[in-house]
Amino acid sequence: MITSPDPHINYQVNHGVFVLQINRPDKKNALTQSMYAAMAEGIKSADQDGDIRVILITGVENCFTSGNDVNDFVKAPEMGTERPSVQFMKAIAFANKPVIAAVGGMAIGIGTTMLLHCDLVYASEDAFLQLPFTNLGLCPEAGSSLLLPQIVGHQRASELLLLGERFSAQKAMDYGFVNDVLPAAGYMEHAMNKAHHLAKLPADSVQTSKALIKRNQATPMNETIQGELLQFARLLQSPEAQAIFQAFLNKKK
């Protein structure tokens, strides 16, 4: 198994389960392009490793991820190219092996949209999620404008994507994209138990079943991600978005 190229993304293999941990707690696990590259590389490598049966993504104990690191994000505003963040979106969207997420604390932006691509999602009862794109003058990404309405329905997707308000893990479970909400002390153990259970099953059977479940997604997913990126890039240059990001950066200073 390869070594992670970024110190804030940890790789570990545990009895056939590839554990990818986001570990930047001092910045609330905010993601840089370097971290996205390491996440994409880890998923692709695990997907090609015959000894690995399951991919599990998690954060630190009380934080999944706060989304993009704004300072890093504004340095590379061109979203139409294959940036590491896009490589990660595609790696998780098209992984052949089952992907599990174990979510504690905040899951903001990509922290929520990546869950839509996971096959199983387990969350801590203190976890909260948010899709704040319109609050930032932006639009959905990572295929969420396709997947979220399919999973939760038009009105609920509009509630989450248009209003951009914070919501609980329990609500995410009620809406259908979190499998179980568990006590904070037990969500990670529960997710690992499910991962180990999957890893013991016949790999070809599991991966074929996943492929059949997702067989109608590949073409529309590629088109959706590309369409979202074009609109995201356009909106990022708008006066509204620029003002919001500049205000955030000035506040940080």
C-alpha cells in the first residue's frame, strides 16, 4: 500500500479495510488541494489493491471536515480544469469497492456531498451537516444536484441546497442518506464492524452488486459534475461571491 503524500491525510489498512483519515484538527479538517490529491490517490490505490475489500473515510473524533480551506481555495479559482478536488470527486463517485463514511462532528460542503457517493454512512449523534453553497454565492458540486433529489426528493433537496442551513445527522438519516446515528463513543466502532463484515464477504459478489446498484449513474454523473464545475467557476467570479470570500478572509486576518 502506498504512503500518503500529505501529512494531514492518513492511510491505514485494517483486515482488508482501507481507512482514510482526514487529520487536520487545528483547522477543523479544512481541505487543501494537496489533501484532496492524497484522498484521490488513496481511494484509487485501494480500489486497485486486491488485498483491500472496503474503503472507509473518517475524520478526527469530533470533526469530519469543515469543507474547503478558504485561503487555499481562493488561490486557485479556476474550477474548469482537473484540479485535485475534482479528481477526488471522481475517485469517490466511481470507486468499484464499497465506500463507507464514519462521520463525527461537522460535515460541511464537500463533507456532506461526498456522503451521497458512499455506499454506507454512519454518523455520531452530535454530527451536523450543511450544504452552504448559496450562502457563499455558489452552487452545488460533486454531483449533489443529481444525487440529492434522487435520494431525498425535489422539495427536500431544495430545502437543503437552496436554503443552505445546518441540519442534524438524525435529519440526514430521516431523509435517507445516513444509515444509522449512534452515540459519539460508538459510531466509529460500529462503522468498522460493518466494514469488516463487508470485507469478509466474497469480493466479486460485493463489487458486482455495487456496480449493478449504481449502473445508471456513470454517464449522468460525469455530465453533472462537469456542468456543476462550469457554473461554480462562473459564480465564483461574481461580485457577490467575491465579496463574501473577501469578507471571510478579512475577518480571519
